[in-house]
Amino acid sequence: MQTCQSTAAIRAALAPWHATGGPVVLVPIWGALHDGHLARLTLARAQAGIGATTGTGRVIAALLPAFGAGNTGAPPDLGALEAAGADAVFAPDPTEFHPAALQTALDPGEMAKFHLGKALPGQFRNLATGVAKLFNIIRPSAAILGARNYQALAVIRQLACDLDYEIDIIAAPILRDADGLAVSAENTRLAPADRAAAPILARALAEAMDMAATGVTASRLRSHVRARLEAEPRARVQSVEIRDAQTLASLSGALVRPAVILLAVWFGPVLLQDSCTLPTAQPNT
């Protein structure tokens, strides 16, 4: 596995791989490394055709500065990245990837004006700009992203469409602990009592899926989920949204097309996110 800490180094490493014409699959990683990231690398190997007799694909893990700031915490376990399937790791210096003199930034539009866009102003502007830079540097054929932060996934899908990147944006399944809590770097920052309370997110999503199949309206479903979360004393609800799964347009009536529910809930100083796609109502038979 090659480890590259500059744009020039990763481009040099990629040059012979691009020359073969095989797929190059990118796994962006923000924040502390966790099992969900490693699962995405395994999925990336399958997407790249690695292991097949004629497989010529390569998998690139990109360890990115978190929205304009340097990564914090322990250095990533490079051995774990290699074992999970990375052929190369791009770990750019934050001062190179997000230079202080950077003048150009992307506006992610309407998709970034609600939910986490209100809780964390500027997050999606920085995300879109960083991802566009990354796509230009790596030139992948596909990128594997998590679905826990579905709003970020949708922003990146729209970016790839709007800017004509020929990149397949693939959502990896959400990896969950035994109690249902979605695996994330934020979980390690939870106080013990908050960690015990946090699986309320998964339980609320499970209830939402059951209710959606009955034909309940999006507005009623949203109110039920918010009340369910607010009943947990340690939870402070930032946002509950039910949106069109593709456009993230707001929904209020019956769920007659693919929809997604987005949760953002504070536990102490930690903001947890979760999501799931919702079934449409079953027609009467």
C-alpha cells in the first residue's frame, strides 16, 4: 500500500493505474477511522473487481481534513486500511488541501439550507468544495460514501451530476452496533449515559418505517418521530426531516414516492446523525 501526503505524490501513484483503464474506486474518510469506513473499503474492492481473474481496479482511501480544519485524535491505523483493501492512502496536509489563500468555493444550493445546514452553517459549502477538489485529484470511476449523513450524500450526488463528473456515487449500507446505534466517530465522544440513551435514534427510525407503510402522512410521521425522540431526557432534538430521497424536497402528504427521514439529535456536546429510506404506502388489496 502506498501512502501519499501531497497532491503530486498521489497523482504520480495513480498515473500507471489510470493508464491501465481499470476502475479506480475512492473512499473518502472524514474524522476518526471506524469500522464503517473499513466496511466501505471492502465494498470498494468488490466495486473495483479486485479478486477477479482479470481485475485491474484499485482502491484509494482519502483521509481528509474535516471541513477546513486539521483532523484531530490519534493517527489512523494504516495497517487496518491496508487489511480492508486500500491500495493507496491519500492523506494530504491540511495546509495544502485547504490553503488559507483559497478563494474559490462551491455553493451547494437548496440542499444545504435546512437540517444540518442550519445546525452547522458553512459545512456543506466546505464539503462540496473539498469533494470537488478530491474528485479532480483522484479522477475516480466510483466513490463509496456512507448513508448515515444522507444530506451530505445527496449534496455530493448532485455535485457530481451538476458538474458532469463521470463518477458513480455509491451509498454503502449503514453499519450499526448491536443496539442499533449507527457506527460513527462521534460515538466515542459520548458520555456513558448518553451512549446508553443514543439508540433511541434507531428505535425511532424503526417505528417510522413501520408507520410509513400504513399510509401516514409525512407531517404526522415527522411529529411522531420528534415526540418519540423528545421523550428521551438526554436527547435534544436539532432536526427531524422527511424529504424526497433524490431531490431532498420537503414532503407533507402521503408518501407516494421514495422518501428519506433525517435525524440530527444532540447528546450533550455531541451531534448524532442518522437516516433511513422509508417505504411507500401499500395499496389496498
